[in-house]
Amino acid sequence: MEFIMSVTKHPDADAASVIEAPSSPELTTSTPMEAEVVTHPMGSTTDAQAEPLAIEETPAGVAEPAQAAPVPQARAKTKGVADLVFVVDVSGSMSTCIDALRKNIETFIDSLSRGDANNAAPVRDWRGKVVGYRDIEAAEAEQLPWIIDNEFVRDAAALKSQLAQLQANGGGDEPESLLDTLYKVASMEATPKGSQTEDPGKWRYRSDAARVVIVFTDASFKETMSIPEAQGGSLQDVANVIMANRIILSLFAPNFEGYDRLSQIDKSEWEVVEFEGLNPQEALQKFTSDPVNFRTTLKQLAASVSRSAETVAL
């Protein structure tokens, strides 16, 4: 049976202009930019006993040489630090995928911590957590939580425990509430700049750690959000909040049109999971139930995260 997989990466795409749901009116929302304020002293003080500076006179008619522009200082970079969020569809068909993730998460963390042969720096300072999601309306009708959140942890065993607590059931038929979930995760509160303490319920400050969100799903998603803080919002609003909060998005999902538009968000990538002759649910089950192939995929994902775990001080 032929396995088809491709990775779509858009490192420099401008999501504000290229991502648009076909049924939505054109949006003009733009990502807010932060102004950088640089102060320059009006003068400088010298030692009282210092010799006065000699000033050469420029001959008449000869232009003074232009002063060279100051060379801008490179901003310091933080390497090997990352906050990871695994966003997992927990509708009924996802049990095989969740079990495979739980069994192989240690391989991912080990590869992440060591780096790889392609000069990817090891990510030795990492935190991770698992977020499960379903279709909001179907979950409410079945009296199930539509989102299952956790706190950031620092060891593979704790991350494995969070995955083990996910119960793949309910959720109704497609599509699911992925956009609502991504909006909540991307807009999660962050610790203040310069904070000396961490909060397991918050992102670290954006220049202190790379922020990576990894999605596993076998379903399509609803194009309109229904959570109160983003009621009626679209994929464009999700793209804006992801870019504004410097999120690196990695998608493991079927070959549905909506995921192509999500992958156009800056620094996002989409690994299409499909098998000839199988529906999306069967394809993801087959993909994740192959231990060798899935372990290799997680190692490649770890290498990608390692290369991304470099942030610029802001």
C-alpha cells in the first residue's frame, strides 16, 4: 500500500495577506508591531583633568569628510530553550495516535535534548504540555469537556502521564474545534520580561524561549470560532494571534484545504498524512501504528524544533 507524505513549509509567508477562507470577506487586520525606542545622551562627561581635544581646521573650500554611520549592535540570542505544546484531537478515532504518542514521546524528548547531525543545537531547557480538544457543540451535547488543558512540565515521564490521561471519545462527526484551541493556546498569558520565576500555566517571555505548537489530528476543522473571546472569528484571526505571539506551528493532519492555509502562517509547516485507498482516520491510524516510521518522524520533528529554538532578545 503506497504511503504518501509531504511537508509544506512557509518560512517567510505573510499570513495577513495570503491566508483567507474562501467564504469569508477580505480582512484588513494586521499584526501589531512594537515600537523600539532608542535613547541617545545629549552629551558626555570627561575627566576634569583631561587634556582639551585638538580640533583641526578644515581648509576653506574643502568639505569635511562625512562621519561613518554607527554599526548596529547585534541582538543577543537565546539558544536551546523551548516551550512545547502538543495539541491533540481527542475525538473517538484518535486512540491509536494518542497511544503511539505516549509510547514514543521519550524518543522525541531524547532527540530534542541531544540535537542532531545537521548542526541543530540541543534543546536542553524545555518545558512541555498536552492540550486535548473536541468539537465544542458535540462535546457539550455529550457532557464532555471540549478542551483538556495541562500545565507545563519538565520531564518526559510527566508529559507521558498527561498523554495517558487523554480519553479518545465523543466529539461527534467532523469538523472539530481546532481554530478555537489554537487561539486559546497562542493567546495564553506569558510571564513578564525579566521575570526570575516561571509559571507552569504561562508561556515564558517570548525572547526567553521559542514557542512551539504541534498538532495531531485526523479531522477537518470548523472555519468559524465560537469561544467567547473570539466569537465569530476566522482562520485569519488565528493567524494574527499566532504571529503576534511568535508561535512556531507544526501540523500532522490530512490533506484538507484548510490545513494548507494554516501552513501559510509564518514559520509554520504541515506534514500531510495520507495513504492511497484509506480515509483520513484510517491513514493517521496506520501512520502512527508503524513504530519505526513514527519514531523516525518524531526524531525529524525534534530536529526541526531544535533548529527553531533560537530566539532574539526583544
